[in-house]
Amino acid sequence: QLQLVESGGGLVQPGGSLRLSCAASGFILNNYAIGWFRQAPGKEREGVSCISASGGSTRYAESVKGRFTISRDNAKTTVYLQMNSLQPEDTAVYYCAARVAYTSGSIYLGQYDYNYWGQGTQVTVSS
């Protein structure tokens, strides 16, 4: 059974850092593109970053460019989201999602492109 489990969320002060992990089980991660999304209270879920199956292509939302870095370790079946210079507006539940990639370099930007979702991890940025 395909499963995604996020971890690494928590409470951090403005300017701090967190690294989120998305651990995959039940499928071969190499064949899947991964996306990170977030949803703040009272707001719609939005895309944060995505990475191709090969790891060679990445995309970021404008709001996180230069602060967040997505990466993957297919051998460890884990995708990471390194978040630096966190701000209160980054507070949200963060989700990872997966879908079969047509090619190793395919990138998928929208939440409706993804079939499989984790349960989410809370990130709170506050002093």
C-alpha cells in the first residue's frame, strides 16, 4: 500500500529553520514526482515546491524562492524540504504528495496533478 508520511514540523522562531521529510513506502520512489503543499488556517492549499522523479528539475513558489530547498534521496525513499529564514506567514500544515511521472524530468505544479497525499505536518513560526 502506497503511503507518504511527513515529519519534521514544529514551532520555530522567525528567522529559524526546519527540515521536513516525506518518507515513502509501498512504491518505488524513483518513478514518482513529488510536490510539497501547505494550507494555512482559513486559506486554500497552495503549492510550495515540486521535484521531478530524477531530482533534476525543481520548482518553487515565488513566496519561498531563495529560502526553501527541495531534494530527494531515492535510495532512502525520502524527499526533503529545507526551510530557512522562516516567517510567520509560513505557518501552515505542510503536505507532501506523489504521482507517477511520465518521464524522469516531468514536473507537476498543481495539487490536482497528484494522486497520493500524506497526512501533513504542522509548521508554526512565532516568537
